[in-house]
Amino acid sequence: MAARFKHGRLLITAAARDRLDAQEVFVALGRHLDGDWGELSKDDCERNDLALEEGHRLLSAYRDRNGFKFWIITEGDRSQTTVLLPEDY
């Protein structure tokens, strides 16, 4: 399946890189680009769907196999996508 939007430059914070498994991040990134927003509420998923249409920032939330929560954020102009831990925000 083709991605629903462009990701732009891919970044990962140092803390996320050190804590998370690279393969799991890669899988989550694919989910994010497909519009699977992960562990968000129904309302937040609907906000993302609207943001996708209107060109606003997109946020997804996932957990790795060790239970570490991480976010993937794509900027509204689709110039950059960042993988980060909530405490990095």
C-alpha cells in the first residue's frame, strides 16, 4: 500500500534511538504513513484524519515490545517526521 502522505526528512531523537528497537520503529513508521495512528483516542484519530486533509501536523502513538511509548510526528508542511519519546517533547 502506498503512503497516504509524504514524510519529508526523517529524524529520531537520541533518547528514542537509544531506547527503541529500530525494526519496531520502522514498522510503526509504516503504520503512521498508512494513517494507522496507533494508541490514540477515537477523537484524536478523527483530528488526525482532518489534519491529513487540511495539511496540519500529524501525531501517532505506539508502544514497543518492552512497553515504551513513543510518538511519531509529521509537520503540517510534511517537511519532517520525527520519532521521539513523550519526555523528549
